[in-house]
Amino acid sequence: MKKNKLIASVDFDFSLLAIASQLREYKLAWVINRDLDIHLIKQKDEIVCFLGNEKLCISNYLYQTEHSRVRLIRNRSREDVGASQFLVPELKQFDFLMLIEGFEDSFVVQEAREIIKSIQGIQMANLIDLDQLKSRDNLIF
């Protein structure tokens, strides 16, 4: 019998901004809302399941318009569930990840990065090249 393979490719059509901050997630969302003039709203925690019954509980906030979406997620699981507690283990030094989609103009993303870097309580904010991440598939949910 002939076997067929399904080859699926995922289009990562968003920019990823990694944020290092000791602010609590609700405080960070509030400050970002104020400074970027958006309205991030707390969503139900995402449960990400991996092979070997490993699960992560990821807190997230969402701002969505007709053509764009901004999602602020914690990089670390809310619960101690095992050895790998990070959604993106390559970015252990970052506490939060901001997925920005629908803004084709890279100037908008750079401007958002500069505004976020200037917020008191944020140590670092870097744009991340998704092609360099091995675990970039973890960002699809």
C-alpha cells in the first residue's frame, strides 16, 4: 500500500519582541496599554501540551482589531510542572514575549520596541528573529 505524507508549513507572519522585566504581568500590561495606547485584555491561560505529558500553563493578554493583533504572553509557566518551564527555552533570560501581527511596517514594531524599552521596570526589549528559534512552533496557539 502506498503511503502519503502530509507536509505542512506554518507561516510565521508576526514579529516577536522579547521583554525582560520584574514587573508583575498585570502591571506590565497596564503600562504597555498606557504607553502604546492599546487595550490588552487578560485572556484565559493557555495550556500547551508537549510530548511526554509535559504541560505548561501560559498567562496571556490580547489586543485585537480588525487587521492586527498584539499578544503579551509569559515565557515561564505559571505552575511548576517539570524541568522545562519555559515556552521558548532559547529565551530563558526574557520574562515576557510580545507577538505583534498585522503591522507590515517594521517601523511600527521598532517604534513599539523603543517605547517599551523606555518604560521604567523593563530591563531589556529585543526583536527576535524567528528563523533562529528552534522552538518557534511553541508560539502557535
